[in-house]
Amino acid sequence: MPETLFAEVALPLPISQTFIYSVPSSFKENLFVGSSVRVPFGGRKLEGYVVRTSSDYPEGLKGIKEIISVSPQGSLFDAQLFKLTKWVSDYYMAPLGEVLRAAVPGSLARKERKGIDASLSEAPPSWIAAAGQKERMELTKPQREGLELIESSLESGGFKVFLIHGVTGSGKTEIYIRAVRKALDSGGSALILLPEVSLSTQIERVFRDSFGDEVGVLHSYLLDSERKKNWLDARTGKLRVIIGARSAVFAPLKDLKLIVVDEEHETTYKQGDSPRYNARDVAVMRAKLLGITCLLGSATPSLETYANVKKGKYTLIELPERVESRSLASVEIVDMREKERKKQKIFSELMETEVKEALARDEQVILFINRRGFSPFVQCLGCGFVVECPHCDVPLTYHIDSLTLQCHYCGYRMKIVENCSNCKGSIFRYGGVAIQKVEKEIEKLFENARLARMDLDTTRKRGAHRELFRAFEAREKNILLGTQMVTKGFDFPEVTLVGVISADTQLNLPDFRSSERTFQLLTQVAGRAGRGDKPGKVVVQTYLPETPSLVAAQKQDYAEFFEAEISERKELGYPPFSKLIEVELSGKKEELVVERSKMLGAALKEEAHGTGVEVLGPAPHPISRLKGRFRWRITLRGSSHEKLKALLQKGLAKIEKKKFPSSLRLTIDVDPL
Ligand code: ADP
Ligand code: ZN
């Protein structure tokens, strides 16, 4: 009798268990560890991944089902990638099946979606591909010295992490390119991670100039079929440079020698739902597993990364000045409290004048506001009632483009209300300032403005982002107004003025990282000005002008900011001086959520006794209801990740015995941001 083969399969379900299936003999030839398979599961059919095969009959298991089909792509994970996904699963306490699913483009596992017009599948537009091999500029001294260190690490091999701390415009990208060249020359490949898809256009072009057809991108704006193609081409070695966002950290490059994480401090590297990994940290781990070089770059490194430099774990490369002796932009802070408040204007006198002058000189302006829509809340003037989302504990935002009220958390939308649901009044105040209101104001104030607005709403359509970018670069537009999409990475030499409409949205967040975020945001945004021959200027409007992180950002002095912030963290016991795990319970019945949160909290506190781990909470989430679910959370804080994890596992085991109702959802966030 021929031996039966069994496969252990990880399924993308929120459970840590794997499942055993038998392998029909016809599949034996093309089923491998790492293969994607289709299996029956509780009346459904699911896509999973083979994590182990064996011909031993698993004892005590009855009713083993058969695998339905096997993907023809073979193993989607080599041993190293598999190890990496296992580490992610283990460290972030996420089911392996979910990690594996996050690591491959959907279409490799799923059946191809039908109805996609193949002609839509675009090659890079000609203006991206057109440029030929550029002559390389001469490196500055700090660039050259930094590159030498990196090159010798690439030559000798072995795991090494560099932090390139370079002010905006100091030529970090140029170092990346030369390091990638070195990796490719020795027969290897390189992975470049970017915090945001919107940046890939510009970086892609710079890399194409140097590496032509060997460059491929991987991000969510691509069609499934394109993503799949690039992914497979990376695997065969046809593409040797992959540029991508978060999930590209799992790209299956052949002979990977170098990983670059640009703007390593960005929170977008952290995945919002399970598996809640931080791609920067996974990148470092991947480099460690492979024994290769990793470059982290930033003008405003995260405190965690900089602390690793101070501890001697990472090697620091500093680029303290802009190239070609360009000076950093000067930053002016406008106190909106006194004279400006009475006027109730969006643009202070200074901001208005500066914009007018820049436009008159035929230069370009970037304006930043971190809020979508027209006004963040709508209030009835009869009774004071604020229109809220029916599913979330947040006010609805008015969008003038579509005359709708929208929830930015769950996507709920409705036509604007004519009468207050509370008092039937019909006069509303459209309160606060968001990007569409600024847009209207610009149209009123600056008659020679040619405005490009860049936010989620104007870039939803495929290609829209590229078109806005192109129009601004070609100077068809002279003002780029945008949300955080416009703060990072952009390199437009004709931009001489950057205006921050309000620095305060960031500062008001209830988070121990809010001053770090403010410093980063303002420094980044200031970095968009004066990148060409003409000097740049930045105007920042705020109601909180004395805030230390604002003052440090004005001076663009990272060292000063770091010293002040790190001592505060130390005093308060926050990362990098501690580790955190956040646990959230959510459900539709508030009492149940509260009751079980308290139960879990008590169990954790009991277990924590004498271990040095603190259990903070349970307490309601700042947005206490989201998508109809009430949310409570508990934060674990302690000196080591292992301790926190062990404690959490014990605590969970304890209450699991008391049967958790399936209507409750438990989420675990390791290293929350
Ligand atoms: P960063 O990423 O540090 O903000 P970039 O790498 O984008 O800076 O460099 C800013 C600009 O300076 C780019 O236009 C780049 O081509 C140019 N540049 C980089 N290195 C040099 C150099 N050594 N000499 C002249 N120009 C340079
Ligand atoms: Zn909502």
C-alpha cells in the first residue's frame, strides 16, 4: 500500500492552531512546505499554507479531510522566509496563517479575480522610464565616508545595521543607490522599503535611472496581476531591486544582500490589523536571519532606533548638512492665539503674505493640513447637538465635494442633514478647519493660485496620485495642498515655501509619543522647502507655541530634541526604557466587554504579582465605540518582551477556562504605536 502523506496547514484564522489534512496522491509531486493549498474547513473552503508534511499517521485524529487543490506556484516561501514569518507569528502573537497570508500577494493564493481589463495593467509611464543612465555626482565627504562603511560591511558580509541620520536634503537616497549598486555588483539583490506608496513614484524613477529593468515595485496601488508578476520575478532573480511599502518586507528576493528602510521612524510601517507587525523591525530581523546589511535612514530617527545607536547595537552615519551647501529652511512659528483669533481666519497675516510673495516670484508652495473633508464637526446652533456617527463614538466630518457627512473611522456616510435630529433646528455651524475648507480659502485669497489638492479623496482613482504629482512637478500647478501624503520625501526644487496650517492636531493626541510625532512631522515638512538653489521658508501656525517639541523643530535640532525626550521617557518608564503589549477587548454589548475586561485585568494582575510587570487598565479606549463595537483595553508594561508575553499567555489561559463568548473579540498589539 502506498504511503499516505499528511500536511499540516496554517489557515488565515484568528487561532494559533494548525490543521492536518491528507494529501491525495495526485498532488504529492507538486506539494511542498510553503505551498498554498485549498482545504475544506467547517463547511467552507479556505486557502492555507503547508507548514509541514509527514507520512506518519497523526494518532488520535479522526475524520481527516483531503486537500482540495494545490497552487501550481510551488513553495511560496523558502526556508529563510519561512523562518521569518514564524518569528513574526511568535513575536507579535499572531496566527502563522495570518502572517503567511500577509506575506504573499493575495492573487497567488486566491483564484485570479475576473474582469480586470488587461490594458489597464500599465507599464511605468514613459516619463518614469525615459531617463537614461545618469552620470553620478561626486559624493560629499560625509556621504563618501558613510558609504565606505556600508561597502565594507557588504563585502565582508554578516549582519550589521546602520542608521543614516541625515538632515532633509543631505543626500541619503544617493547613498542608498550606491549601496544597492554594490550589492548588485556582487551578484546579490536589494530591498527598499518606503513608508508610503505616494513616495514610490519619485524614488522609483531615481532607481530606474540607475538600475533600469531590474527594478520592480510592490504596493497596494498595483493591480493584483502586476503585484503577482513582480513578486514572482523577484523570486526568480529577474528583478533584483524591489521597492515597496510595508508588506514588501516579505518580498522573496533571490540572494538578498541589502535591505534599506527609508524614513525608518514612520508609523506607517506598523500594520494596523493582525498581524500587527512593524516592517522596520521585521526588516532588521530578516537581515539578522540572513546575515546581511540593513540601512535605516531618517532625518528624525525614532527614539528606539537612536537609543540602539547609543547602546552600540547600530552604527551611526551622520549627514549633518544639506548637499551643495544649501541651508535648511528657516522656520517661523505664528502664535494664533492673540491677534489672529479675533479674525477667525485660516491664514495668518504672515502666511498669507508669504504665499502671495512666493507665487508672485513664480515659485512653488506646499501647504499642509492633517485633516480630510471640509469641517471636522457639524453642530446645530439651536441646541448645540453635534452630529455623530451612528456606529462610532466620533463626530461626522462634512465633505463639501460630495455634500455628505462621513465617518473617517468606519466609512459611514450620509447626505447632509437639513434638520437637527434633536431640536429640528435648521441652522448649523460647520466647525473647525479641514483641507476642503482651506482649498476654498485659497481660491478666495490667491487669484493666481493653481491648486493641486492631494488627499485620500482626490487620489482614490487609479493614476490620480501620479497625475497630481506630475502636474506639480511640471509646474502646471503652483500650490500643492495636502494631508500627510505631502510631508515626506518629496523633492521639488522650486518649492521655497512650506506652510503648516495647524500644528496642533498632532500635539493634542493623548499619547506619550505625541511630541515625538510633532517634531518628526514638522522637521519632515520643513525639509520640503528650499531643496533647489533658492532658500526655503516654513511658516507654522499653532495655538500652542511654547510646546518644547515645536521649539526644537523650529531649530531643527534633533540632538536637543532627543536629549529632552529621552530623559522624559526614562522618568516615565516608557519605551525605549520598557516594552509594551496592548490587549483590547471589543464587542457589541457594552456590559459584557466591561465585565470580561475586568476579569482579564484581574487575572493578569494576579499573575503579574512580583514579576515587575505592570498591568495598566482596563480602561475604555479613547474612541470608546468603533464600528458598533465597544472597546476596552489593558496595557502591559515591563522590562522584557518575553516576560510580557509569558504573562499574557498565562492570563489568557486562565480566563479561557471560563468560556469567552464568541461575540467578544480580543486583539493583541505588541509594541503598539
Ligand atoms: P534626502 O533623502 O537626504 O532628503 P536626497 O537624497 O533626496 O536627500 O538628496 C537631495 C538632492 O540632492 C537630490 O536632488 C540629489 O540628487 C542631490 N544630491 C545628493 N547627493 C548629492 C551630491 N553629493 N552632490 C550634489 N547633489 C547631490
Ligand atoms: Zn463610524
